[in-house]
Amino acid sequence: METPIPIRKIIHVDMDAFYASVEQLDNPDLMGKPIAVGGSSKRGVVSAASYEARKFGVRSAMSGVLARKLCDELIFVRPRFERYAEISKMIRKIFFEFTDLVEPLSLDEAYLDVTENKKGNPSATLIAKEIRQKIKEKTGLNASAGISINKFVAKVASDINKPNGQKTVPPEEVISFLETLDIKKFYGVGKVMKERMYRHGIFTGKDLKEKSFEYLEEHFGKSGAYYYNIVRGIQHSKVKPEHTRKSLAAERTFNENISSEVFMLEKLENIATEVARRLQKSKVAGKTITLKIKYSDFTLQTRSKTLPLYISSKDLILENVKDLLFQEKMKDSVRLLGISMSNLNNEAKKKEANPPPEQSIDVQLKLDF
Amino acid sequence: MKFIVSSSYLLKQLQVLGGIINNNNTLPILDNFLFELDKNSLKVSASDLETTITSKLNVESNEKGAVCIPARLLLDTLKTFPEQPLTFTVEDNHTVEISSSSGKYALAYADGEDFPNAIELKEPSATKIQGDILATAISKTIFAAGNDDLRPVMSGVFFQFSTEELTFVATDAHKLVKYTRSDVKASETAEFIMPKKPLNLLKGILAGSEEDITIEYNESNAKFTFENTEMVCRLIDGKYPNYEAVIPKENPNKLTIDRNQFLNSVRRVSIFSNKTTHQIRLKIAGAELNVSAEDIDYSNKADERLTCAYQGDDIQIGFNSRFLTEMLNNLTSDEVSLEMSLPNRAGILTPVDGLDEGEQVTMLVMPVMLNN
């Protein structure tokens, strides 16, 4: 028995060789030449390759050394993430002209739910065309798109007519489209999963479909159930618009329970470093700091305090966490410790009214109106 | 409709009015000057809907009529003429013909009725002030006004009139300027918030003018009348923050220093400050002011020592150098004093000398909370 497929209209927009194309756009000398964005050094990795470079077999995530070996005239370009983010912003603005249901996956791709769109256009295919046209107009870059009834199929479809093309998989073709699809093209099937699927005789969507739910679950666990549904065109995952981060945390579970505070401090230092790194990455700072303690009997305790200032540096986090740790005696030995920062200064960041606190907590004060 | 006018006289007036015209208007009619002719008197207006400014010119004519003439086109043409009489003739085919000694030019015009009417002020109060004084009041304050759309009241300059003095205040919550003139008085108390754009225009027109300007105002609009020009503008709606409450009353630490020396030092040191925070550090002990900055990201560092007069406890306080430079630049005195209480309270910057009788300037700047 088949579950009815919920009909949504999802577009997956993917920029073609985004970083490399931006570099070629900004520097016309690179136009038509094989370029790789990333480092050419011993440990360098290609983060993006232009289509000219791909002809030589250069791929992203390839080591710089290997890429050079494949293509002699390959030009390495240092990545400029601010510039990519700037263009990404322009592209997202275009998306929002059509719908508010935009889920960005990275700087260069996003899912759009256009079932109900601002233009009242019933054809997702035409919308995708318009979006790609607008992107070309505004940024000069090419985008590809996949259009279908769920995120999974849309994502797979966007790869089909790449570069600078689009592919619609209408509801009635979804099942046959998935059946003929090579298993390694399934989003989420990487090198390891592919090998496992092959060993079970699964080479295409059709093979996958012939396996029973129980069989897949037994051999592939949770993802087995996921693929069982996916190949039947069932995916309920909604397009989730980007939301502002409310808190940021890191935690560690220990191999062995710890009872000494001295050891806990050592662990907390690692966790604080991680939290500080994440805060700085998101360019936010937090005012409220929470220490999470899970005891060996799995009971959970949280201790938190709110500071007068936004903090983001490791030292300050650790200093405050220390206070929380020594606030009262541990009830038992501890199996997990976590630090979370909330009350983040997202607003300030958005308005850019005052520059986000840098490495320290130097804060521009305001008159108290 | 036909009139004759001197080219440079017309250009001079139109350039002033042109300042109010936006570069991209949603209403195309606002790209025009409105010409209203009544025999020998020609009224020219320009508007951005918020502000309308009108000048009266003397011309040679005995006709009446009203037309809208494209501003850009007219200004560009007038700029090229050497001084000479120009004849404007409104033709039947919806064009205005200008004839000069060199030739003829035709511009399409729109009907005068299409131009939005200027706001009429109902039951206004009035105050007179010398043009130059108003220009000074504007230039002393306007730089401190904010740009935050979320607090529109702070994007303007607060006019506070009383029977004792006139006060002008601007703030963006980081810095604040209060400019008071006790030598000018209003007949009754009044308060309103003027947007920046018309003030900038007034500042330019009025600088150095010894003529009196009449300010009329009610709850929603203000009108400035001087010589042959009047400007009507919409006020910013809302309540101005209670700025008096944030001016610290007790400031035991007082630094007095040569303004130019201080300004140059801050400028130099700030080059070495962090590029986003522009933060510099003032350390004052005894009769020595230490100005320093550091950009940890680039290992840049600067440190200067200045002699000063200082009363109070040793203090260390951080400031955004851009605010300090702006404020020190705006002052004209030889010496300034900076009064402080605590490193997390506003510093009060005032000129020590060079003020007119009845003139008072108070500048507030909020510090940067230093990490160590």
C-alpha cells in the first residue's frame, strides 16, 4: 500500500562552481581558465574548482598537490569568504522576493518552498527559471535548479542539468525518476554507504525499493527507514527558514565518570575553548552562561548565571564556569559536562549599531535613555 | 506666460532650492521646480514632500501662470551661461522656450497644479533668531545626531525654546551635544525635533548671514522665513529622550588641555587602534595624559604622552577615537576640558575659551568599557 504523496513545490537552487565563478567574475583575467579556490600548499585543499578545471578531473575537497598534478596550468586563488557572503546575500534577497520559506544549506545553495509564493505563480518550473534569470542579472553568475515535490528529489534533480540548467520532476514522475536513479546519486549516500548498498545488491532506486522495510532497518539502521521512504517519494522534512540562534553550547561525555573537580576543570577548559570558538565563528557573544552536569545516575543539573556584559573569550567563559562549578558540592561522580551560552547579542549584530565585541569584552557604552 | 530674468541670479536661487530634490523620486513631479509667476514676482519651489522650499525672485513680466520645469535639465543649462538676461516663454506645445544670446532651448513642462502644495501652518508660534547663530547651532549639533531608523527621534536635532534661552540637542546615544544660547529668547516655551536634511540645507544658506530668520512652528511642522526664501518642513514625530538625566552632575576628575595638541595626538594614536572598535585608552596621572591604542590582530601599538592640567584621582578610560576626533574637531576653542567621574560614565567635553556671550556648548561621550 502506498502512502499518498503530499504535494509541495520545492525548488533546490545551487550556484554553479560558486566560489570559482565569483573569482572569475571579479577578475576577468581568470575567465575561461582552469582555476581552483583554495590552497596549493602541501596541506591545502581545493574548496571549489571552475568548470574548466573540472575537465581535468579537479574536484573540490581534493588536495592542492593532486589537483596541480592533474592540471598543469591550474591557477590557485585565495578564497575571499566575505565576498562570497556578500553575493550570497544578494541571491537570498532574490529568493525572498518569491517566498519566505527559504532554507539556506550553505552560501551557494538553498531550498525554497514555493507552494504558496508571493508572485502567485502556480508553476514552480517558471519560478525557478525566473529566479535563475534574476540571479544572472543581479550577480552575473549561473545557477542550476531542481524542482520537485520534496527536498530530496529537488536536490538530486538540480544536479542533472548542471551547469546553468534546471530539471523538473513532476509528481507523476517522481517514483520512476527515483527508481532509475543510481544509488550513489542519492543525497546522503557517500562512499561508505555506497559500498554497503552495493554489497546488498542495491545499485539503483529500483533495487532499493524491492527491499522490505524490515530488511533495510535491520541492515542500515535508522537510515534504512529513511531510504525506504525516500525511494517511495516520501519525505516530510519541511523547508525551514533560517532562524536566529538563541543559544550556543558544547558538551562532552567522558569515557569514565569523574569525581574530582580538578579533572572536571581540565575538561571544562576544553569545552570552553570549543564554545569560545563557536561564538567567535558566529560572531556573537553571550550574557548568560550555563553549566550542565549529568551525574553517573543520569540525573541532570544546570547552574547558570547572567553577567553584566557580553562575553565570548575562552578565559572569561572558563572563569565564570569555575564559579558555577564550585558553587556547590557535586552530588555524585559526573559522566557529562556542558557549557552553554545564551542571551546572545544577535540584535546588536543585526543592526551593526555597535561593532560586535572582538577578542575581548571591550564594550562601547551607551547613554541610558 | 513669459518673463525675463538674469541667468546668474536665477541660477544662484535654484542651486539653493535644488539641494532639497532627491536623486530618485517616487513621484516624478518632484524632479521639477515649480515656477509661479505673478507679474514682476516669480516664486520658485522645490520639494521632497517632507520639506518644501520657496524663493521669490524679481523678474520682468506682466503675465501670470504656473509651470513645473525639470530641475536637473534647467540647472545644467543655467550653469553654462555667462551672466545675461534669459527669456522664458511658455509655448502652446507644452514646452518652455528659453532664449539666450547664444540660442534657443525647449524643455517639456508639467502643469503647475500637478506640484504638491506646501503645507500651511495652522496657528503657529514664532521666534526670531539671527541666521548666523542658527547656522552655528546646527553645525555644532547635527554631527552628533543618529542614523538609527528604530529611534527616529534621535535622527534629528531637538529644538528647545524657552523665554530664557534657546537650546539645541543632538545625540545618537554614544555621544551628545547640547548647544545653548541665552542671548536669544523665545516668547513662549516650545519643543520640536527637526530632521537632518532641511537643517543641513539651512546651515549652508545661513552661514555668515546677519539677517534675522523667523521660525514658526506648531506640533507637526516648522517654517523658516528669511530674506526672500521660506522653508516649510515636517517635524519628526515623537518624544525626545530626557537628555538632562544622562548628563552626570558630579565629575570630580577634570582634565584641561590644548585642543589641537589633544586632537592631533588622538588622530595619530587612533591609526594604531583596532579597525572596528577604533578604541583608544586615556590614562591620566598627575599632570600627564597618556594616550595609547593597540590592535592585537596586527600587533600595532601606539603610545603618547602629553602634559595637561588635571585635578582628580588617577583614571584610566577608553573611548572610541572617532567620537573624540569628531567632537574635538567641531570645537573651535584653544583649550578644552574633559570632566569625568568613572570609567563607565560619560565624559563631558567643553570648550574653555572662545565662546560668545551667552553661548554654551556641552558635549558628552560615552566610554568604551576596557577589559583590563
